[in-house]
Amino acid sequence: MKEVMSAFLRWLVRAQVRARFAMFSVVVLVATLSITSISTVISLLTLWRRPPLSLCFLWESVFNIACRSLLGIRFRIQGIENIPQDERVLFATKHQSLWETIALLTPLCVHAYIGKRSLAFIPLWGWSLYSAGKYIPVNRAAVVASTFALLRGLRTRLAEPYFRRVMIFPEGRRTLPSETAPSYREGVELLYRRFSFFVVPIAVNSGHLWPKGGYKRGGTITVSILPPIAPGLAKGALVPLLKSRIEGEVRRIGIP
């Protein structure tokens, strides 16, 4: 009898998690359809000029509110004082889940993030992010051509008033929390040296609450912002230093 009750309770918990995630998906979908429709109309009326970034911030805010109220996923940010003011900042963020690609953009005032090109083909959401200039694509299948395009595009964006903060995921892919030796790509050093960014390492433990393909569970994600790495390091020194700092901080903040 105890085994039956235990199995029933486990089923009940899983059913509740599925129901809450279904409600979350509906809320985010409705917000996406509404905000992207407005964005498309604005683009058409202004002859394809970028829609206001405030629409992106609104969508990201809805996402964060839905995470908190429906999934029970909250977050706390440590070390916000480590972000340089009035400087070019490249946030180098640990990548464990989908969560940090959306949830951190508004709290950290990220003007754009760099990601794989396929994201731009996601209906509505990807198109809107790209058209709003919030997302800078990289084509992994054509590395050389994509790198030159990235440098040109970023140079143009950095010339815009108030465009200072860019986010990149130096691993280039999501890594499991249990993955002890993830590889870090050299692209972060290329941008660091070419544009004299202050690189700000960011550690997260989001993969425990928002695993790829698994059940989302409630809890508080820790976002730890580490002291910036100023321009001027010797060639080849940034990536090992960045990896050491981020992975060490991920171990320190532990499991939510």
C-alpha cells in the first residue's frame, strides 16, 4: 500500500509540474504573439526600421514574471557592482540552459547578445529579436565569413549612441552542470582584443532548475557577476583565465 501511495504522489507531483509548465508556455506564447505582432506593425509602418527595444524588454519581463509565478523559478544577482559603467562591456556568461539567454537581458541592460544563427529562424520570437537588433547571429557552418560579418556588424552597432553592453556564451553551447571540463571558444578573445571590451565573467547554476529536455523545478538561481577583466592581457591569456574564474565560481555557488 505504501508503494502504491508513493507512486501516486510521484505521479501527482509530475502532473502538477507539467500543468504549471503548460500554463507557463501558454502565457509566454500569448505574450510572444501579441508583442511580436505589434513589433511587425511598427516595422511596416516605419519602413522596416527597428521596432523599439522597449518591446523586447517588455517580453523579457513577462518571461521573468511567468517563471517566478508559474514555475517558482526566481533568481538573485550577486556582484552587480562589478559591472563597469560607461565602458564597453562583454558579458561572458556560463551557458547551462535556455533561461540565461532570456532572463538576464533586462536586469543587466544587455543591448544585444551573440548566438547561433538558427535562433533567428524561430518564428516570431527569433525574427523580432533580430529585427530589433537585440541579437547578433553567428553561422557555425561558415566560420570565416560569419566572423567577418560579426566584426562588421558589431563595429556598426558599437558606433550607435548608448550601445555598450553585449553578451556572449563563450562555451558556444549549453553544458550540463555535471560537465567538469567544458571547452571555451576563442571568439571571446577575438572580440576582447578587437574592440577593447571589459570582459565580465558571469557564473550561473540554472541548469539544475531548467535542464535541457527535463522537468523544470522551482528554486532560486544564483547569478554571480565576477570582477571585470580589463583590456590589455597578452594574446592567449584571456580564455584560460576566463574559464578558471567562471568554472571556479560555478563550483562555489553550487546547487540551488
